[in-house]
Amino acid sequence: MKPADNTIHMPLLGFGTLIPDKALTISATRDALEAGFRHFDAAERYRNESEVGEALQAGLAAGGIAREDIFVTTKLWNTNHRPERVELAFEASLKRLQLSYLDLYLIHTPYAFQPGDDQDPRDQNGHVIYDSDVTLLDTWRAMERLVDSGKCRAIGLSDITLKDLVPLYEAARIKPAVVQVESHPYLPETELLEFCQEKGIVFLAFAPLGHGIRPGLLEDPVILAIAARVKKTPAQVLLAWAIQRGTALLTTPKTAARARENFDISPLPDDAFDEINNIQTRQRLNDVVKTGVPGFIPQNKTKH
Ligand SMILES: NC(=O)c1ccc[n+]([C@@H]2O[C@H](COP(=O)([O-])OP(=O)(O)OC[C@H]3O[C@@H](n4cnc5c(N)ncnc54)[C@H](OP(=O)(O)O)[C@@H]3O)[C@@H](O)[C@H]2O)c1
């Protein structure tokens, strides 16, 4: 891939590593690799990059799989947005993941937090301490330098709105290759998807199963009826819909059986695809896009 090019070859079915338990991170990552997943999404903020790295190294060796055959992403956390912190954070992630290069590095959210070791800096009233001395473009310029260095194949953004993406896209020397956001039939993000498709940016959906929240997408009557009709599980229907509408996705099965299930996706008939497009329910499950504070991680479990 040429440095100023945003063309990227990313497996559409991605395995997400947002798993608070360390032993489960290792077993689920191994199971995903064994089931056929070749795209792994990590983050400094998930505090388990070392376990992801350990599982990948062991899994690659056991399966005779080459490093080049997998696609690994990690993300720069909000407390590392100052340009002088970006390369250090990148190198630390690389080391924990036991890798010599990354396929993709994302700015985890567009919100800069007070720089430092505390990933969740708060004032005495419990409010997040933001950092107004750095812009998203400042951080992006430092990300571009990582691509120039050759240690990072592509860069992108996560938890960003179309309104904030457009000016960044226009100012960028190296255009974002990927945008990772919450998306599922209750939050299709169609306008953002259309922009990404027009610009050749991969739209990478997280929470394609609605984060497994019940009641929710996995129990939606339209999804259940289609699943029964096409003889697939509700999860397989939701994942197939995401691929069919031209997005890539991240899913987090935690057992070998679910990893195999979530990897076994086949196209939906047109009428089923249209029925899902016509679901009218609208629901956002993660507020991170509005605040920079991750919504799926229970705060009491992530404190050191
Ligand atoms: N950029 C961001 O801010 C951001 C935010 C959130 C997530 N992410 C990324 O996206 C990845 C995926 O997110 P997600 O956890 O929301 O994904 P998801 O696949 O929508 O939801 C995962 C949940 O679905 C359940 N599940 C998985 N496979 C299933 C199946 N076949 N049948 C029934 N339930 C199933 C799991 O339940 P069990 O727990 O019972 O196994 C798990 O709780 C994360 O790991 C992370 O890499 C990024």
C-alpha cells in the first residue's frame, strides 16, 4: 500500500477483543482464529492487548498461519491525543501485541482527555477532564507520521460523526482508511455509510448484534422470522445484513461454538434484506460518540 493511499484490504468479518476478563480474552481470541477470523480489533483502552498478543502468537504458531495473513487493529486512547504522545502510545501497543507492524491504527474517539496515565481523568465532581490544547487534526498529523514510518499500514477514526469526519477528511494528507462506529438495524448510519462509500473509506460496524443486549435485536420479531425462514440463527442474519449492505463488522463471540456460528455467514434473500432495511426502531446503545466515555465497559471493573 502506498503511503498516501487509503486503499485497504481488510477481512470484512472482524473479531472484537472488548472482553474484560483476561483468560477469556485469550481463549476467545484463539477460538476466533481457529474458526477462521483473520481480522482482530484491539484497543489500548481495553487493557488486554498483552493477552490478545499472546493468543495471536500462540494461535498463529499452532495453526501455521503467517502474520501477513491476519489483519490487526488497535486504537489510540483519548489521553494520548497530544502529538508527542502518539508514537509512544503506538509503540507501547505494538509491544503488548507482540507485533512489528500494525495493519490499522485508529483514533479511538475524537475526544482528547487530560494527558497522563489515568485513562479516565475526572474532576472532583466526577466530570471527565477534557484537553482543549490539542485538536483532532493535530493528532491526525501525528498518526500520518506513523504511516510514513512504515510501522503502520493504515489509519482511521472511531466514534466519529459525519459532521466531524468531513473537515478532518478534507484536511488530511493521508485520508482515513476506516471509520469504526456503532451500527446495526436500529442505527443504520446511512448518511455516514454513503459518505464512506463515496470516498472509498471502509465503514466498520461495531455492535452488529446490538451488543447482545436483550431484549433487543437478537429478539426482534423481524429478525426471528427471517432466521426461521432462512434456517440461520438471529446472529447470523444480523451479521449477514451488515455485510450485505457494504459494511465490515466486528463481533465478539466468547466461545468456540459461537465463533464458528458468527463466521458462518451467507447472503440473505433480497426480500429478507429489504425487510431488515425497513425496521423502524431507532436506538443507540453506546454514548461514546457523544462524550468519549466508553459505554459498554463497566467502570468499576476497569479501574486499576
Ligand atoms: N470503537 C468503539 O468505541 C467500540 C465500542 C464497542 C465495541 N467496539 C468493538 O466492537 C467489537 C464488537 O462489539 P460488541 O461487543 O458490541 O459486538 P456484538 O457482537 O454486537 O455483541 C457481543 C455480544 O453478543 C453476544 N453474542 C455474540 N455472538 C452471539 C451469538 N451467536 N448469539 C447470541 N449472542 C451472541 C455476546 O454474548 P456473550 O457475552 O453471552 O458471549 C456478546 O455479549 C468489540 O469487541 C470491540 O472490538 C468498539
